[in-house]
Amino acid sequence: MPGTSTGPTGTGTKGFNQDTAGVAGAAEPNDRFGGAAAFVDGDKDGRAELAVGAPGEDEGAGALWFFPATTAGTTVTGSSAINNATLGTVAVKAALGASFGR
Ligand SMILES: [Ca+2]
Ligand SMILES: [Ca+2]
């Protein structure tokens, strides 16, 4: 949802899920994609990338997706995903992406 000088606007709102072209994975029951989400300027370029968790992915192992930020906003192009296999963590009911600490 874009922001304006007077606040957020629905015009130009984008939505992503695992069935969006260019997004890794497939939408399945109980994925809980979007169970946690945060905008973080991880590369400190002044634009916030979107991090999305799906704690129910792979029967509760969980996974994370990252969407780049451009001057036109968040984009699927160049998005990536990580899961327990990527991180070398436990897989069973780890619920990776259930929340993002503050
Ligand atoms: Ca899935
Ligand atoms: Ca950035």
C-alpha cells in the first residue's frame, strides 16, 4: 500500500502470495503466508525491503521470503526465499517466520 503526503492510499496497492509469478513455492492450505511481515531497510539504501514469513510452510517448518524495494515500490523481481534447509535448522514444527522480533 503506497504512502502519500496525506497518508496511505489503496491506489497502487500490490499483493503477493506463493502463487504469484516469480514468488518461490506454491500456495497450500495452512502455509500461513504473511503470518508475519515487516519492512526493513536491510541494505540501508533508504528503501525498505519486505520480509514475509509463512510459519506453516512445509508442515510447520516455516519459511521466509524477501522482496526487494525499488523506486516503484516492493517488487517480486529478485525475490528470494529461505527455509530450514537453507539455514540448517530443525525442520519439524520450527514455525520459521512466525514473528519478527523488535
Ligand atoms: Ca507453500
Ligand atoms: Ca533497502
